[in-house]
Amino acid sequence: MTVIPEALNGTVIPGGCDTCNAEQRITRIEPLLWSIGIAHDDWCPTWQQIQALRTAPPATFRP
């Protein structure tokens, strides 16, 4: 038994971000393991903030 029907594998759902035309993508990674990712527009300020946080050193970093 699976909680997510196999037919949803590869489904694209519009939305997922309040500041761009994002899409949510459902992907089966392996049996009983699924991923739901959000694909933002490149110009999206939310996406740009996420990217900046990923590349910035942690706030607790002290050289």
C-alpha cells in the first residue's frame, strides 16, 4: 500500500510561491519515498533569498 498513488509520479501542480509562477513537482524517488519540489521563476525574490541563504556563511560563523 502507498499513500501517494503511483499515477501522481511526474505530476506538475501550479503554485507554491506567493511571489512568482512556481510549480510543484511530485517525483517518486523509490518505493514509498516521494519528493515534492518547488520550481521558482529565476527572478523570484523568494528564490533569490533562498539561494543567498544557502551560500552565506552561518550567522554564528566567526573567523
